[in-house]
Amino acid sequence: MRPAHPTEQAVGMQAYVSDTNGVGGRLRAADDHFRVRERERFATEPIDAPTDAYPHLVFRATLRGWDTNDFATRLSDALGISRERVNWAGTKDKYAVTTQLFSVYDTTSDAGATGLPDIDGADLEVLGRAGRSLEFGDLAGNQFEIVVSDADQPETASQIADELCEFGGLDAVGAAGADSETETTPVGVPNFFGQQRFGSRRPVTHEVGLEIVRGDWEGAVMAYLGAPTNAEPESTQEARRFIEETRDWQEALDRFPNRLRYERSMLHELAECTANSDGNGDPDPADFRAALERLPSNLQRLFVHAAQSYAFNLMLSERLERGLPFDRPVAGDVACFSDTGDDVPEELVLPDTDRLQRVDERRVRSVTRHCERGRAFVTAPLVGTETELADGEQGEIERAVLDDLDLAPEDFDLPGEFHSTGTRRAVLVQTELGVETGGGEESESEAAADSLTLSFALPKGSYATVVLREFMKVDPIHLG
């Protein structure tokens, strides 16, 4: 292992598991240098299915230069509906070419009935109708083709791949279920939540979530409105410093740029609360909570999810530090089994965290065999109200992390979108990795000879950047 970049350490990723120097370089020199396509598992009915039984229009979108939330807002505006009626299965990056599913509830406009509006940078294909909306996780995974530009040491990629193969407990000739004739290497990495979960340039999402879970609504609001970082324009930093120093919500509206629409929405709420107050004009905890609830529901959930993710990353880092295996259990672990559904794509092995088993001493050997065959996975918790912690040394790790963060499962019994029952998540993610020199066959932009193209598939919820960070070992700002 070697220490991670300080920015990664700030979100719980303390180390790289590969010791070899990274290839360096950067991502997204062009949007088509980062391609991601959802591996779908969501059934639809024909487009002419009755709308009373199947009110959700489902379509596939290929987006260029669109953040998922921004595209949903643009689409809802074009259809003249609430953005809350637009749903998707996974959030994708802006600086990329992404193909993903969306659903729209009760589209009654001419465009929504049989087609969709024209939107620049978006190719939309209607698939049919469904009886419910898409939800987070309504996909099997994602297929990636990613170009690393300006690599300093591209020759180190093969050695890194070998180290990740060993870390994942994998056979160099192929992972479980892999095609041994393809020119790929099976690799395994800690299933960290990537930097973008917390904010690549301003990693504060988990800080907001931690304050929410601790019941400090004012602290949560200020963590979002304040906390300037050097990665932001100076005018934005000045606006954040102003609100920290003055709590003058109305004046801050003149200082916060229009592009920071979420911050401005919260400021509007707080300014209104202050203006309508019968007391001293200072907002109370309910007012700060109301400001947070002005944000889209998926962003409200993301705050708490980011707090859970931060704790999870810390648990994985401590497991690494203690030298505990990731590819097989030790006594006290909680394992889950693989999803055996017929609709799981062949190239993916999906953990099913609804099928859990505690691993006591007598079960270590049998669960290890399941892990070796890709049928089981060691897990750690995304803590919520229904979380039961592990036993043994992993249980010690989980309890110590929660104690350090001043968190407990019952703290997640929160109002509205902030509530979370929790779940568990595999500690290791494995994939078949292809590496080639140049821009790849599907790249629309030229790529220099010192570039690498990495191709791989990951199960839902796992981050491409946790694979890329091991190969590149650069400032996370170049991974965003």
C-alpha cells in the first residue's frame, strides 16, 4: 500500500492498494473520452399500453455535456411539468458521453405522449411505458470506455493490473465467469465511494450529511453555503466567506452567482423566514431544515448517503490498515450472496445485499469457497436505522468509526427524505479490465500516442474512478 492523495484521504480513502507508480495523466480531454452506458434491467410495456395502468414513459438518453440533474430540469421545463416527475436509475457525469434510462410520470403534452422534445446534446429514444418510475439502482451496472490522456508512465499499467489482480484474489488467466480468450486482466479494488460522491472540487456533501444526522440543521446549511475552497472562483469564495461572517441571507443573494442555484434557493428560504419572523429575525432549526428541503429530493437524500459513504470508506481504509482480506471473510464478517436473476448481464456479478449471512468460525471455509467462485462477497455497512454491525475484528472497526464520527444507527431516524434504514455493501469490486494504447475504436476525438484506453464494466453503485485512481495516482481533480 501507499498513501493516497490528501484530498482522497479527506473523504476516507486513506491508501492505494497498488505500490507501483501511477501512469499519471488526466481524464476528459474531450467529452467522448469518457463513455458510460448503463447495463439495463428494467422491463417496459409497449408505448401504446394504457396510461392508467402504465403512466410512466420510459426512454433511453445519450447525453453529451449534460449533468443528470440539469438534464432532468431542462426536460421537465420543456414538457411543462414538475422536475419531481422525472426519474432515473443512476446519476452520470456532465463531461462525458452517457447512455442511461429515464422515466417521466403522466406526460400529457403532445411531446410526451408519443415522443420527447428536442434538446441540444441529447439523443432520446422512447422505449415504452411502465407501471412505476425508475428508481436508483434500477440497473445492473455500467460499461465504461475511458481515455487517460497525457500519461507520464503508460508502461506501468500492466504492473498495476497485476497487483490489483493479486489484491482481488483473482487468477491471472481470468476472473470467475470471464472469457479467457479476451485480452483482459481480472482486477479487484476496494469498493470505495469515489470522490464525486462528495464533490470533486468542493468535497462537502458528506459534511452536510453528518450535520443532518447529528440533528444540527444550521450546521448542515452552513456547511453547504459556506466552506469556500480554493478550487472555486474567487467571487464564489468571497460570497461563501460573507455568509459565514454575517448570516445576512438577503445581502448574500446579491453576492452568490446565479449559477449556484441550489445555494440561492436556500438563501431565498432563509431570507423569507427572517422577513416574516415575529422574533429577533434569526432563523430557528425548523427554518434551516426548510431551507434544505427547498432542494430537490434526490439531493436531500444524497447528503445523508454521502455521510454513510464517508463512514463506509473509513471502515474499508481501516480494514486495509489492519491487513484483513477483502476477497474472503474472517470470523465475524457479514457476507452477502450474488444476484442470480435471469436479467443480470453476463459480464457482471452483482452482490445481493438482501441475502446476508453472518460468518462465524465454522462458516469461514464454506463462505470463502463461495467468494472464490464469485458467489459471495464480504460486506461493510452503510449505516441506517436497521443496521446490525458485524462481529469480530470487522465489528470492532465498524463501531470505532461510528464512535469517532459521533454516529449511531438510531440517528438516521430522520424526517422526510433524510431518513435512511441503511444497507450493506460489498467491500471489494472485481472486473475484467482491457487496456490499449490510443483513443479506442469508438472515440470521436483524436487521442495522442501517450494515452491509454481502459475498458471495463462495474456493478451498480461502484465507481469507475476507484479503478482509475489506482492506475493514475493523481490529484482527484483530474479524475472528476
